[in-house]
Amino acid sequence: MLARGTIARRTLLASLALIGFPARAAGAGGVDGLAAIGARAGVRVGTAATAAMLASPDLAALAAGQCASLTPELGMKWAAIAPEAGRRDWREADAIAGFARAHRLGLRGHTLLWHRSVPDWARIEPGASWATVAAHVAETMRRYPADEWDVVNEPIEGDGLRASPFLAAFGPGYVARALDEAHDADPRARLFVNEYDLEYASDAQASRRAAMLRLVRTLRRGGVPIHGVGIQAHLAIGRAAFDPATLRDFLAALADEGLAIAITELDVKERDYVLPATARDAAVADHAARFLAVALAQPAVRALTCWGLSDRQSWLAVDDADRARFPGAWADGSSPGFNRGLPYDSDARAKPLRAAIAGALIERSNMGLTRRQR
Ligand code: G3I
């Protein structure tokens, strides 16, 4: 057995070796991609992707070289693929599924039922027919044989089920019904419920964690086909306190239910945009590292998806509220630029967050939490 100091030194050296190196395909040129580092730790590393991202040669190379799976950021949501009754637009989703196939990457289907992507024509409201939902689930899952699906996205609100159109139309049993439907459509797919704001120690997030646990326990006891929970991990510096034990206990409780856990949408919203870029990048990496040290120590965590790779294409923006927190800054007309919350900068250069992810995966390998040993 290695002494702790040895492990820490090795991890540090491995992390430093990765800082500043351009992306390479796994194993090429002596620098492993995150996918290969993750594979040694029993973790499938992936990214959210858009067709636009995969059409950019540098970002496509990153996706193929660093990742073992793709999640469509936009393209498989219901309102995206079925904008009007009877009309389907598969272009965006096809582009991502095709890239995954061509590069032998896994596919996480995202997402079948989400309150923010219900087409108007579907009229999911009291009195609605479940057949509309069933047809959508079957049609989408049969077109895209993804190995994992976020069947229900963000069902929690406050300390219970979200007051979504699905709840209003079909009652609290809709989550189980959707999972059953998904299992019928593709019995090989691993089915997830995916959720945000489960990571921090605030009272509000404690209520959300308790609600999620109640939901999955009810599903498991009812024999409903649920295989895992997605922890989105949209982290945010300074938004709420992070307590390692709180996250550790929550993940252990999910694992005790026999569920797999996927980190599904990792990114970091910044706070101190006035600092130099090096300090901003260090703060982002440090924040994520504290989360990852806990998350990746849980053997049931088998996947880590970043919500994009490069800051050039990120849903995280520097918004007016951010600017308002720094009166007088950027008065010369300059700007804070991008939110720097993804592993690669806007020129696709690796940042400390990339090294933090690699370091956390290596630490997990050193702990012996590989797939083979579990
Ligand atoms: O592409 C159009 C552009 O042509 C148009 O000018 C512009 C005007 O609004 O909109 C652009 O589309 C936007 C799209 O992102 C691409 O940037 C949509 O309006 C916007 O709604 C869409 O937001 C996405 C959001 O889900 C809703 O689908 C985000 O990119 C995407 O990151 C976000 O992802 C969600 C996960 O699915 C679930 N968890 C939270 C996560 C972040 O909100």
C-alpha cells in the first residue's frame, strides 16, 4: 500500500504534467485524454455537445480525444425534436448521435420529460392523454439507442415533486410511468432521474436531497426500473457553503438504494470576475476539486460529464447581475469576457480545471476504485 504522501505527490505531479498540454487522443503523444484517465478509475468521462460544437474542428478534436461519451445539450429535448405537431427535426440530435457512433463514444440521452421543454402542441395539462408522452418516449428512444437516458429531468422543487405540467396532468405517479415506458421502449437502456442543486449544504438543497431520496426509495420499493440518479453539478463559487460530509452522506444514501450515480452537467459559475484570469482559473479548479474529491470517492459514481468543454461554447454567461457586483469595473469598455467555468478556455487550451478533473480521477484510481475491483 502506498503512503498518503506518495499518493498526493503522484497526483500532484500527474496534474501538473497535464496543465497546459494541448488535447490529444487517448494515449497519443504520451498524454492521456480524460477518457483514458477516467477509464482507469472506472469513470466514463463525457461532455455535453451541440452540433455547432462538433462542427468546430478544435472542439470536435477535444470531444473525440478527451471524452468517452456525449450528451446532447439541446438536440434531444422534446420541444427541439417535435417543434410542431406532426413535424420532427432530428438534425441536431442526429449530428451528435452520428459523431458518437463515428468516434465510438457512448451516448447519454437527454432528456425525455423536462418541464422546460414541453411542446405547446402536446398540451400536457389536466385531462391530457398519456399516449402523447408514451409515443414521444418510444419514438425518441427507438431512434437513439443511447446506453443511458435522463428519463425525467429536474422533477424536484422545494421539498417535493415540482409543480410541472406532468404532475398537473398525470399526478405524482408520472415519474414511475415514464420510467416504465422508457424501459418498454428500450429494455437495455440504463434509466436515470437527473437533478440540480443537490450539491451544497444549504437548507434549501437539504430539502431537495431529502425529496430526491424519498422519490427514489418509493420508485425502488415499487419495483420501478430506475438505474441511477444524475447529479447535475452546476457548481457556483460563493453561492452556498459546500460541506464534504453532507455530499458524501447523500451519495452513500443513493448508493445504498442500489443506484448508479452519474455526475451529469459539471461546470462552475464564477464570482470574482475582476481577478486576473490565472486567479479566476485557480478558483474554479479549486472549487470543482473539492466537489470531485468527494463525488469520485463514492464507488457508485461511474460517470462524469462536463456541460461543455470550452468556455467558447458554454451556457454560463457573464450576465448583468455579475457586472452589477463590480461597479466601476470595465468602465473603459473592456469586459470580463467569458465565464471560465469549463476545462478548456475559449481557444481550446487546457486550464487548471482540466488538471483538477484529471487529478481527481487519478486519485480515485489510486484508491483502487476501478470498475474491475468493485
Ligand atoms: O440557437 C438559438 C439562437 O439562434 C437564438 O438567437 C438564441 C436567442 O435566444 O437562442 C439560441 O438557442 C438557445 C440555446 O440554448 C443555444 O444557445 C436557447 O434559446 C436556449 O433556451 C438554450 O438553452 C439551453 C437550455 O438547456 C434549454 O434547452 C442551454 O444551452 C443548455 O445548456 C441548458 O441545459 C440545461 C440542461 O438541459 C438541464 N440542466 C440545466 C442545464 C442548464 O440550464
